[in-house]
Amino acid sequence: MSLSENVVQRGKLVVHIAENGRSFELDCDEDTLVESVQQFLESLSGIRLNDQLLLYLDMKLESQNPLSVYKLPSDDREVFVFNKSKMRTNSAPPGPEEIELVENSYPDPVPPSSSGDPHPLDEASDPALKALPSYEKMFRYHYQRGDAIYRRTLVKFDACERLAREQRVQEKALEIARGNLDHFYKMILQNYTDFVKCYSQQQRTHSNLLVNFGRDLERLKSIKLLPVLQTADRKCLLDFVKEDNLRKMVDDCSNSHRQFESKVGDFKQEFGELKRNTEHLFSSKASILSKDLEGTVKEHEHHINEQKSIMQALSKDVGLVKKLVDDCLTSQLSSSLRPHDAVSALGPMYDGHEKSYIPKMQTCERTISNLLIFCKNKKSEMNTFVHKYMQKIAYIQYTIKDVRYKFSVFTEALKRQNDQFEHLKVVRGIGPAYRACLAEIVRRKASMKLYMGMAGQLAERLAVKRESEVRRREEFLKVHSSYIPRDILASMGLYDTPNTCDVNVAPFDTNLLDIDISDLDRFAPEHLVGLSFRKGSSSMSQDVEQSSESGTDNYTEYSNDFVDGSELVEIAGTSRLEVENAKLKAELASSIALLCSFSPEIEFDDSEVGNVLKNAAEKTAEALRLKDEHEKHLLDMLKVKHMQCESYEKRIKELEQKLSDQYSAGNKIGDSKSEIVMGACSEPMDEASYGSSSLLLKSGGIDSSMVEPTRDEKDEKDTMVGTDVGMVLATSSTADYMPKSLTSDEKVKASEDLVAELQNLLTEKSNQLNEMEIKLQAAADEITRLGGELETSRNLLDESQMNCAHLENCLHEAREEAQTHLCAADRRASEYTALRASAVKIRSLFERLKTCVSSSGVAGFSESLRALAQSLAK
């Protein structure tokens, strides 16, 4: 490794010293160890290896790593070296900037004496020729004097540029140090913000528990247990705990609460001081910027150019006078120019040297000297500023490490105090737990009704399957029994029939209390159990929504299992409305139990979760009330229609009896049929033909499946309607269209033919109606299926959103844990570096001592030891 200057090429490592701005270029390759670079820098800058801190951007260069780890060396990458010994609080400040004097290096020449060396032209007869040698000496003296001034000025100007360049390097070093500090400060600030947020929430919760402890006890005391739950030593909810022990625990928690609050207050003040110091450090700047100083030096560059021009003029004048002297000596003067003319021209030139050129050069030198003093003072200010700035950075970094250690201590204390307050939270949670238990009773009772309903539905489905199988077997035997003897068929086992399925559910939940949803507020009022909705975080709102969804999933499966096609059916005395009511009651009870299951310290947002849950409960209760009212309304309508049907049946029987009597009369059959037709037409038979279902659909606007008749009832009603309509049409046709000339037997036969024709027509229309009902049922099934798919997609989307939120929380925790491990690794690495450097130093001293002992022998051991001590002292 060697030192080069000026041009940075590939393979050159540019290193800047932060404390004074000096720069070095080292020849090295990517396999060079950082430790080798540090050793070479120690010989160049005087900074000990253990005190060197090498930074490239925000990375620290470790001694044991090669430069390739940091993608060095490179033309556009610079390494800054910080002296850790100068960053200590007790380190001495830097002295004034030292500039080597250049006046002694380039002194002014001695003026020529008149009695100097003789010149051949001294013996000339012309006085003008005698003056030429003296002009030559003075012109040469002027040039030498100007050259000395120019060289001194140039050295001073180069020193000004170097000082401005070093100050710019120092500013870059401060930016690197400031950026490194800002990185760690932002991490500690984020940790502090998270801690204060967690502490504030816990402090608010614990303060609420302490302040409202008496109120919570009174609430528990005011809530009496259900009579069936009361015992000799348990009359109210307060009897679940020991009041004396709780009051003693409250005193202990209160003292711990105050002490921890005081310690956290001190910690907040300490961090506030750290924050003020850091922000003040980031806002402070040097008294002069390097750009301004470089601009000032650039403005003085014209003085150097002016001196260059004067030096060119002096050189030209020296050459001119020397040529005149040489021409005079060789007698080669032009015939048109006599010696005294040439000498007379040299006089003004001499005056210009003495009065213009030399004074101007001296003025330029004084200006550059003043600039050098100005740059030196600014550089001294910058050195002092960098020294103090780095001391402040070191102090802030030390404070950050101390605060980082305290974070772990306070976090552990936060956890311990939370565990201490867990016993007090039991007091706050007894009331909600009691209300949740009562709500669970209501939910289980509703769920039992749904469960029993599904069992009945299963039995009905199996019964339908059995009937279908029995009819199929009967058709098979009817077809093939004509060809195969019955005993053979019996031997084959083809006369067996499927057994009936009896679905029995053993009784369960028989010990549940006899309470309903309306009893919750009577036995466990909401305002007494301490449920409240206050301002909370949005993440808590997401947790509530997720819990609400999971809480209702159990009841959704009941409704899905209970669906037959697209709607619920009536089974075993359990109507569709009853099933719907049971499902809604189960969901409402589940929501109440879910609210009561939240931790007492959870706070909700009035405008979000609280209102949503309250509205859901209110809507569910309103839906239950409306369904109950609607059920009563439908029952009343069914009673009215049933009375109408009974009146229609009574009228039909009267007409049938009257028709039978008239048929027996014989001769008066035609007139009797006319009267029967007129009497039948006067009754509202068209309404009876449609049945009670159509009337309910028109008046109530409800789902047709809620009042759909069973299969047996439908077949009986179709038969009755077909018979009645056929009878009316037959009698009216016989009365109105048959000729009077026909005999009574012929009229009866014609009437029977007409009735048969009308019955065929009615059967055809009935088939068409059945086909339309099948298509309508298929469309309803498709709508139900699509609705189920939409609900499934919505549930999947909600679950995905919850999973994303959970993954973000996990990622945040992983980042914090990784950052903690990184800080611990950095601390251990710095400790290892310090220990390794100490070990290397001790080993070198031991090797030197070993060399002294082995080389000098026993006789010269004392002398060698003394020499070693003297070298160590130096």
C-alpha cells in the first residue's frame, strides 16, 4: 500500500480525516483488509488504530473485513475517519490552525551595489553606454524580486485553496455523522412513541379501575342472583369475591401505580432532554459554509493572474536590456538608433518597475496574505466546531444507548404491573361474564330448537324417500307378477318393503334456566355490568368486527342446514317463522355474549363499533317483534279463511243434497238443474276454487312457501275444486244449451259427456300449472344458490382482510425484534473490537519483552528492561 496524491483512479481509496479535513489516497484492492488501511492511516494521520472509526455512508467498516464487503475501492466512494479519542467529553479542544511560513523560503534578493563586478561598457566614452550595465542589473533585480513575491503569493493562495477544500471535507464528515445519528435517533424515537402509547393506554385503564373500584363493588352488590342460583353465602355477584382481600389489593396497586407513574415521568423528562439536544444539534451549523469560503478564494484568483502578467512584462524588459548590452558589445547597433536613444527609452521602463509593477505585486501579496489569515481563522473555527459537534454526537449516542437499555427495563415493569392489576380486572369482569352466561342460556335454547327442527326435517325427507321406493316396488311387482309366480318372487325376496325411519334425539340441555331474551335486562342490566363504548383505536374496531363474524358463524350453519331448496319448510309442528325466530334469537344472544366477553379495559369507538353493535341488536330485536306480530296476523287470517271454507263446504253439501232430491223427482230435472245453476252462480264459488293460499298471498304479501299446503291437502283440494267446477259447468250447460225435445235419459247422458270433456280440459290446465310451478321453483333455487355463493365470497373477503391485518402486525413485531437483535449485535461487536485491540496490544508488549529477554541474556536483562520502559514512555 502506498500514498498517492491529486488524481483518484480505479484502485484508489479516498480517505478523509474528519477532525482536520485532510485527505489521503491509498493504493489498494478489494482484498485489502480494513485493518491494513487503519494501520497505514495511523502512520499518516497519527490517529491510533483503536481510536479510528471508519464510516462509508451509514456503514461502519469492521477491521476484520476486506474492502470488497463494502464494494470498495471505487472512484466515486469516499471513506471518513473519525477520531474517537477526540469525541470524549474530557478531550482537549484543537489549537489554532498552523500554516508554515513561506517568507523564509522565498526571500527578497539583495539589491545590486554600484561597486560590483566591472563591465566592459564601463570604459565606453559615451555616458549612455556606461549606463546600460546598471540598467541591466536593476532590471534583473526587479525580475528576481517580483519572482520571489509571486512564488510567496502562489504558495499562500494554494494554502487558502487547501483550507477551503479541507473545510468542505469537514462539512461532508458532519453530514455523515449527522445521518448516522439520525438513523439511530429515529429508531429510538419510534420505540419511545410505541412505549408511550402502550403506557398511556394501560395507565388510563388502571386509573379507571382504581377510581371506579367502589362503583364496581356497588354494581356487583346491586345485582342479585337468580333465585335458583342463590345459596346461603351467595346472594349477589359481590359474593363471588372476597371484598377485604380486594381492598387490600387496591391499596397495593395504587402505591405501585403512583411509583411507576413517577418513574415514567422522570424517563419522559430524560427523553425530552435527549430530543431537545438532538433537534438543536441538527439545527446548528458552522459559522461559515465551505461554499462561501471557496467563493471568496475564487474571487481572489485574479491577483495571481495579475502577478503573472507583471512577471511576463519584467521578463520581457530584462531580455530587452540584455539584448541592448550584447549589441553594444558586438557593435551591432542599428545605424538609425544611437546608444543614448536606447538608454533614454530604458528610463521610463525603470520608473514603471519601481513605481507600478513592484508595488502592484506587493499589494497582491498583501491581499492574498490577508485572505490566508481569514481562511486560517475560519478553518480554526471549523476545527473547533467539528470538535464540539462530534462531542455532542458522542454524548447523544451514549444517551441513546442508555435510553435503549431503559426501554427493556420499563417494558418489563409495564408487564409486571399489568399482571398485578389482573386481579382487579376480575371485579370489572364478573358482571359482563354473568350477563354472557345468561345470554348463552338463551342461545342454547334457541339452538336446541333449531337442532330438533333439523332432526324432524331429516325424518320427513327419509319418509318421502321411503314412499317413493314403495311405489316403485309396487309398480315393479304389478308389471312382472303376471309372468312370474308369486312364490318365486317371494323366494327372491322381492316382496320386502323398506322400514320406516324413526329419528329420535335424546333430550339435552334439560338443566338450562327458564329465561328468554327479554329476561336479560331484568336479571343482568347492561348499565349495571359496566359495558361502555368509548373512544378506541381502529384496530380494536377490526377485532370487534372479526369477533362478531366468528360469533355468528355457528348459527349460520344451522340456517344453511335447515334450508330445503331455497327456503325453510314446516316440519313436526315447527313452522318456518318459528325457525326464523329461533335463529334470530340465537344470533342476538350470541352478540350479547360476545360484547360481554370483551376485556373490561377495551374501549370502543362511539361512532363506529359501538353504534354498529347497538344498531345490530336493535334491528334484531325489532325483526323478532315484527315476525311475531306477522305470525299472529297470519294466524288470524287463516282463521278467517278457514271459516269461509267451512261456509263454502256447507253450501256445497246443501247444493249436492238439493241436486240429489231433484234427480229423484224425474220430470222436473231440467228446471231443477237450472235453479241449481242459478243458486250456485249466486255464491262466490270462484274464491273457494282458489283456496286460502292465493287469498293470503294477495292480502299479506308474504312468501308463498310459508302457507304452502301439504301434498295430501293439495290433492284433496284439487279433486274438490275440479268436482265443484265440473258440476257447475255441467248443470249450467245442461240447462242452457240442451234442447227441450230430448228425453230425460238423453239429457243425463249428454250432461255426463260434457262433464267428462270439461274434466279432461281441467286436467290439462292443471298439468300446465304444475309445469309453471316447477319452473318457478327452479328459478327460486338458482337465486338461493347465487345468494349463497355471494355470501361465501363476502366471508372470504372479510377473512382475507383480517389475515392481512394480522400479517401486518406480525411484520411490525418481527421488524422490532430484528432491530433489537441488530442493536445487541452492534454492541457486542464493538465490545469484541475493543477486547481484540487490547489483546493485540498486550501481545505486542509481551513479544517485545520476550525479545528483550531472549536477546540480552541474564546479564543484560536489566538494561534491556530499562530500554523497553523508556521506549514505552516515549
